[in-house]
Amino acid sequence: MSGGVDSSVTAALLKRQGYDVVGITLQLYPDTVQKKKGACCAGQDIYDAKRVAEAIGIPHYVLDYESRFRKNVIEDFADAYARGETPIPCVRCNEKVKFADLMDTARELGAEALATGHYVRRVEGPSGAELHAAQDATRDQSYFLFATTQAQLDYLRFPLGDMEKSAVRALAAELNLITAAKPDSQDICFVPEGRYTNIVEKLRPDAARPGEIVDQAGAVLGRHDGIFNFTVGQRKGLGLSGNDEPLFVLKLDAARARVVVGPRSALASRVIDLHSVNWLTAADAPFDCAVKVRSMRPPVAARVTPLAGKGARVELASAEEAIAPGQACVFYKEGRVLGGGWIRPAEPLQTAAE
């Protein structure tokens, strides 16, 4: 129970259905970090979760997971930016904290299942539980859960997967839950005022090493104050002007502190290499499916080839722009999540000057 409307309604639904429900809230960072509306897992949100639990008549516990969250999510986030990647901390939080440590705690309590307020569907298939996109496509969170293992999926439940967000809020109002009109969480919960660069610079000061902004041929066009300020596909904030056409970030070379820029046409790619692939179906041969390379992009047709060492190569039917290392590529077939992996950084660009 994060203190938001979704987890509140999840708990209330299960209680109404006759289950013996225990509410657990994770304190993930100090109250001093939470300075904006719509965050979660600290301060007012813990208090809101407690009040909801009291209202629906279930026991409620707060577990201090600050150190685990810092190590597995916040520090990982800073490390990724220092490597020139664009991380997805919500995936790491689900993978390393909520569906790992918390699941162990749930089992220790003797719980038969762990339920969350995520908008995804768990479908019993012929070979066990399957992960499917939510009924409400505008709220679907399956992209962020691609790293969920089969063993975790067998234990998890997602009561909101078949519901529209409006219906969830209406039910919360009907039950007089204090979270009924509470705003949804936005952006990254542990980044005050959305300034992620402050977190990276504080935890990994070496990432602020200045360097060059170069074109594809290696010609120096300008300088920067740290590659963590940029992501692949970025146009604004480069400080470059007077060019024949707009320039975009094409690559980030952390080893040489270089930002490589070029025209928009150079952002397109049809081949993606992945590492740390998590499979939710048997895959030992190439197959056709749809893939998402960003959480807010629609799925596109592709062919996925499994590789040794939890790798995979994805060949897109049509080119996608700004495929950023550190993001995820998730595989879908008729709404079912087949698996997904992390996008590998491209090889450092060899320029004419070298």
C-alpha cells in the first residue's frame, strides 16, 4: 500500500471479497526527500495508507526499506546515468525491492499471495500464470513489469487489471476512502522537483566530468558539463546554434566524456541488442512479435532472436528513433508479455580523427 488510490482500492476489493488482508507499506526514503505532490512511500503517503487500512478494517505495517531502495534503485539510477544510459527506476524498484524482498516478507507472514495496484492482468494459461497488458491501455504498466519472473508471477495478483481508472476512483469514492481524489504519482518518486541531475551529481560526482560535443565525423562543436545531462534523442540544452539543420544526441561515450550529435535522420535504428533478458515463455528460436522500446510508445512489429547468455537481438520491421541504452525492449504477442531485456549501449563511435 503506497498510499495512493490504486493500492487502497486493491486492499478494499480483496477485503470485500472475503480475503484475510494485511496491508504493507514500504518506507523507501526519508521524509525530507519527498517535497512534491504525487510522490509515494514516505511521509503523508504512509499516513494515508494507515488511515485507509483502518477504514477498511485490516492490519497495517510499515517496513523500513530505505537502505535496500537506496542501493538497488537510487544508486543504480545514478550509476546508469554515469555510464551514459537512460535508466528506468520503476522497473528496478519492482524487480529488486517490491517483488523480491517484499515477496520474501509476505511468505514469512504466511501469505498465500502478494497483491498490488498495478494495471496489468495475470491470466492462467496452459503452462502457468501469464502476464498480460491491462484492459485500460492508457494505464497499462506491463512494460515496467517485464523483469517479473515466472516464480514471482505465480505468487502475484493484480486485481485492477480489468478495471478502468475511472471505475477505480468511483469505487474509492463509494467506499469513502481518503485517497479517492488523490493525484497519481508522477515522474520519479525520489527526485525532488524532477531534477534528477542533482541526485546523480551528488552520488557520482565523477559523472560531472566536462567533455566535448562532437559531430559524427569527430569535429568538436562545443563542450558540456557532464554526459549525465543528456539522453539519446535529446535536442534542447546542447548549446549549439548556427547549424544547417537541428542536431540531436546520437550517442553518449562515457569513457571519453563525449556527446555525439547529428541530424534527426541518424537517430533511426532497426536492430537492437539486449542483455539480461527475462523470458516469460519458452524461447529457443527466432519469433515474430510486437515490441515496445519506450513505455509511452506503441508496440511495433519485430523479429526477436534469443542469444546465449540471456541476450537477444531484435530486428524491427520499421526503424525507430532514439533507442536509448538503459531503456527496456519488451516483447508482446496479442497483449501477452513474452519477456524483455535491457537495451545495450552501442559500440563507441569511431571518428575520422581516430
